[in-house]
Amino acid sequence: MSYYQPMGFRVLPPVVKNLLIINGLFFLATISLDTSFGIDLTKILGLHFPLAPDFKPWQFITYMFMHGGFAHILFNMFALWMFGYALENVWGGKRFLIYYMVTGIGAGLVYLLWIWFQMRPDILAMDKFLATASVDSLNEFTANHTFRVSRFSGAIWNEFQQFERNLTILSHNAGDSRALSGALEFVSHYRDYYLNQFVVVGASGAVFGILLAFGMMFPNSMIYLYFFIPIKAKYFVILYGAFELFEGVMNRPGSNIAHFAHLGGMIFGYVLIRYWKKKGEFFELN
């Protein structure tokens, strides 16, 4: 069995330092471009569902450097430094970066899989109406779908209001071809709009992968919850993972936290560590 020796202890090793800088630059660019030019960087770099019109392959990488607010980036960057610097000191920069990217991409994949199971009934219902153009399939769709549209949604809001008027007409006269044609046009546009609404940003998936690795590398190290309550790293990871699973399954209304992305980072991190361990390239520290 081969063992990795620390490359020298650094409080801010190079990969962690550069990740902090890159995330900070992306955050500043998001604010600056939106304020100065009205450019929505999240739309371009956030991870969209692959069927969405705004999806681009590079988003599997870029989404990890985007954040939704100051508290979001502050928590992620603090956790990246707090748990990441020890791992990089032990693994070296190359292995740490590989782990970071694998867990981040893996988190995105798990999130998209979970989202597909959530949106699939709605997409199938829309596709059924678009294929049949029948009032029955339209009613089946509208009866089971909560529209993700508000007066802040841009041009689609005006289309939605006209769509509601067409629904009223069809409820009184199912044979009105003009109202049915208008409903078809709206649902076609809304389908693309709906798919674009599922966007994930943030380094959280990779950070949770790092948290898992820290728990496996330093299982008996003490972590202080709220800087006061001591708990061993291995128990902290187990409890946090269970909490994320519970929150993800509960799927509370209004929550904008991608709990399954967090779990995805931990899952891919665990698989990668087990692979390294099988090759004799991983060991635990007390």
C-alpha cells in the first residue's frame, strides 16, 4: 500500500486559494454585469436541465462558480477553506482538484436526475396536449399543474393572461378553434420557459463532497457546531447526510436549496474515495 504524505502544511494551499479567488470573481462579475449591462450571468453559466433551451454543456463546470447571494457564497467559501485546506495538504493539489471537480459535476448530475422525476409528469402532460390538441388533454394538464408564472416573469406573463382567457372561452365552448389554437401556442412557449426555470448554482455539491472526505480522512477530529458544540467529524458527516436526505425527500414548498445536489456531491465523493482506497491510495488519519 502506498501512502500520501502532506506536501507541507499551508493554511491557504494553492488550489483552495485559487478556487476562492475564482468564485469571488464570478460573484463580482454576476453583480457587475447585471447592474451595468443587464446581463444575467446565471442564465448563461448556471446549470439548466439538458432539455431546456438555455442548457449548454459547459454549465456542468461553470455552475460550481456561481452563487445566488452573499450568504450563499460566504458559507460555501468558508466551508471550502475550513475542510479543504487540510485535504489539499494531505492529498496534494492535483488530487484535491480532481476530487473537487468530480464531486461538483456529480452533484449536478444527481440534481438533474431528481429534477427530471419531479418535472416529468408535467412535461408529459404538456407534450400530450401539444400532440393531440384536445380540450380534454388541456384540462388534464391544467388540473394537475401549478404554473410558475408571475407578473415579474416578463413577456410570458401577458401570454399567460391571454391563455387564462382562452381557458374560460373553452370552458363554455369546447369547439372554439381560435381559443384552442391560442392555448396551443402558449403551452408551446411555456414548455420552454418551464424547462428554463430549473437552474442550480453554487459550489455546495463539491463542498459537501469535501465535507465527506474530511470525515473519512479525519474521522475523530472534533468539529464545533455553532463554534460551541463538539462532535466528531465522522458523526457530523453522517448526521448532515441524513438531514440532507430528509430535506430532499420532504421537498418543502418554497425551498430553493438543492438538497439532492448536496447528496450527489457526497455520493460521488464516497465512490471516488472507495476507488482510491481499493487501489491503496487512501488512508485515514486520526
